[in-house]
Amino acid sequence: MPSDRTKFQYNHSIGKETIRLVRILSRRDTEDDPLRLALEEHAITDLPAYRALSYTWGSPISDTSSENDLVTILLENHDFDVFPNLHDALLWIRAHGSCDLYWIDAISINQTDNVERSVQVSIMDHIYKLAAQVDVWLGTVSEEHHPVEVSQLIRKMAANAQKKIGFKRGNHVFDHDALRRYGLQDIPDAVWYAFVAFFDRKWFNRVWVVQEVALSKDACVLWGEDVIPWQTVALCSDFLFDSRLYEQLSEILYDNNPTIKDAHVGSNSAGIVAIQRCRHDTLAGWESVTLDHITGASGNSAGSGILKTGGALLFLMLRLTIGVEASDPRDQVFGLLGILNLLLDTSGRPRTGLEPDYCKHSTAVTVYTETAMFIMEECGNLALLTAVADDADKQLEGLPSWVPDFSAHGPSMFLAMRWPAGVRYFDACRSARADYRIVDDKLLHVKGFCVGTVSLLGTVYSELATKGSFAQWADFMLQCDPVYKPTGQCRVEAFWRTLIADRDGFKHPAPETYKRRSTIG
């Protein structure tokens, strides 16, 4: 039966001084009682205790298509449509929550008003920083998701991380004793698959959650009937990588059931790494921030030239979030500005000129180009170019060739790889300040040196990684001189070290043991 209620309409736009909070009203003693919400406006300088909700707008599970069917709830006694995942979260909070006042982006911001949307996104750092807690909603769970067992497993791995028991960092060979050593040998396969599915939820690979959790005073994950502290989930992720168990679990699960092709533990790890790094920086403050992960960054090599600026920090965060997704490609940048602004504010430095802008003239191409120019100007070198991906991996058309596509999710370029602390980065320019100019926001003119001549062209890296077409590369190597003169290494060694940027996951240069795996007939 059609409703005779009218659709909810926002009375007016709000600016930077005000936010809207959603009050979740108690359930009535009737069957099929719809969700009823009230909307309150509060000055940002005089806020009551509230929580912020972190969730995904679409389906929360990676292997399902996006749910487009909206669900109608009551907002101020008027009909208001929300996505099913938000509806499920609101039902959970009404049934379990100890707090009834929330900031929820889809309701607290008039999403059809691009001006209000831009203004409210620009104060996200205040909204999440001032919330008493951020509640993370991963989606509904059923018994087939083994919520109790998965929760227990997460807590056990977090405890192992704190104990740091028996980690074998240099071990690349399958360790059949690992599960027993960590007290995990009796976990059924069904629970392991459910555990993998937990970390495969879309929330973990969404760019906005980096800011939402990193800026929070406290954060908890709502999972089944349980509430798991965010730090416990983060420690569990740390354990998987510190112990290298994520590699072995993937192999175990695939060996036991080869039809399972997506059992890759840690496939969404980039989001967790970014959250934890940004959370550390926001808590520690500007002076404690280091510019690791940036080629030529200050402190990585003698005389390096990158200063700690807003542009350098934004570049760092963009590098940390490679592979983390946003439904609106502009949000790859906008979703990080709150963290940057908080760090600048707390250090007494002025905010950057970058502002979220969702108006029609603001496209992903213009946002990425303006961001690239800002980073180059602030960093004073061409380190930004290390983030430019192969054309095959780019998602956006119309980008100048020197502007990174921050929405690209293909394999990272070697120069953009994350490096262990204390290891010297690539620094071919000897940290000299770049001499460049940009014409019409499109053409980049630079000065450089001729260091050699390209003699052969072949398959690009992405095709090698996906299609395994290695023969042409091997043929090129065999055409080289037997000894690579710059290093004095034989051509085979110079070749395989180049392929892996002369490093493994934990150290540089790569160990000599890799030589045994590089025999070419």
C-alpha cells in the first residue's frame, strides 16, 4: 500500500558552524515498527555526546552486486530513503546500542546539495574528532559467517601480536608448524573461510574509513552480537603480516578447496595499514610525523630535499592508500583532507588551499591535476612522478600523462613501493630541487640529464604480472653484456634484482638466496 506521508525535505543548508545529529527513537510495542528518526541541529562549538557511524553505502560484501533498492524509514515523520546496509545498521543500533545520537553522513548531510556537501566534508576532521566513539558497521551476519568463532579468532590473534611469539620474518618457505606454534591448529576450515570473509568486507577497502577511524577518540566494530575494539582488529591484522601467516593461510585454504579462488587473507590490508599509520600520526602530532614511503624524503638519505609540508604529507597519505577505493574518484583526495587539516591545525600551520568541491565543474581530472601541482610545488622535486602508473592501469581518461591517477588499482610501480625504515631510497637527482614549469595546467616542462639510450622495448610489467609472458624479457636480458658495468654484477643477477627492485618484504638488498630462483637456461 502506498504511503500517504510526504517525502522528507531539508529546510535549509548548513555551514561550517553547524552539524546535524540523528536521534534513533525507541521501538514501539508493535509488529513491523518502522525505524523512526529525529534530526537535530547543533553548533559545532556546543555539541552533546554523540557517536559517528562508519559504514559502506552499497552492499557490505565483496562478492555480491550493489543493492540499488532503497528502504524507506521515517525521518521527522516523513518518508526518507536509505540504502539497505544503513537500514540494517540502524536496526542493530536500535536493538543493541547504548547511544541514540549519531552523526550519519547519508542523513546528516543533504546529499543533493553540492554546496552543503562540500562544506560539511571540509569539517569532517572536527566531526570525527569530536565524536565520543566511531561505530564501524561491517554489515549483517548470519550463522554461516560464524560470528562468535571469528570474533574469538580475532581476539586470539591480537593477543598473539602482543606476545610476538615465534615470528619468522625471513621465512618464505611454507611453515607446516605455524598453526600449532600460534595455537591455531584446531580451527575448522569453515571458520577460516569466515575469517577471510570478515576482512574481505568492503568496508576495509574504502578510502573514507581511513579518516573516520584515524581521527576517532575510540572506535569499535559491530559484529553479530559482539562489539570488537578497533585496536583488537588492527592487532590481528598486524599478527597476520608480522608472522607471514596470511601467505600460509591462503595456501592452506586453496589447497584444501581449489574451487575457492578468493581465499587471499590480507587482500584488503592497504586500508588497515593506512588507518593505523594515519591514526598514529594524528595522535602523535606534526613533529612525530615521518616522511617514509616518499622517494627522496627528508631523513632517508643525506642532503635529501623534501621538506615536511602539507603537500608532502598528502602525498604520503595518497601513497598509503594505493588500492583503497572510493565510489566517487574525487574522494581519493577529499577523503584524506580531514587528516591533513587536523595535523596542520594542531601544529599551528595554515591549512592548504585544497578544499572539497562537489560542484559540476569539479571533475576527477581537475581535482587530481590541482592536487598534483600542489604536491610538486610543496615538495620541490619530481617525486610525484613515481606514483604515475602504466597507462593500462589508469581509470580516468583525460589526465595529463604526468598526473598520477589516484584511483588506479593496478600493480604499484617499483619506485612507488613501500620501503623498510632506514633503507636508502631511489635518489637519482641527488635530492636537487626540481627545475620545472607547468603550462596551461597540462604541460610539464622539466630539465634533466641524458643518462643513456633506450635500445629495446618489450612487454610492460602489468602484462608480465597477469599473463606471465616472461620469454621476451629473458631474451632481452640475454642480449645484454655478460657483466652489468655499473654494479659489476653478472647480467642474470642484475636482471633479477631489477625485477624486484632489489628487495624483499623486509630488507634491501634482496638476499643472495634469491639467486637460486633466477636460473635462466
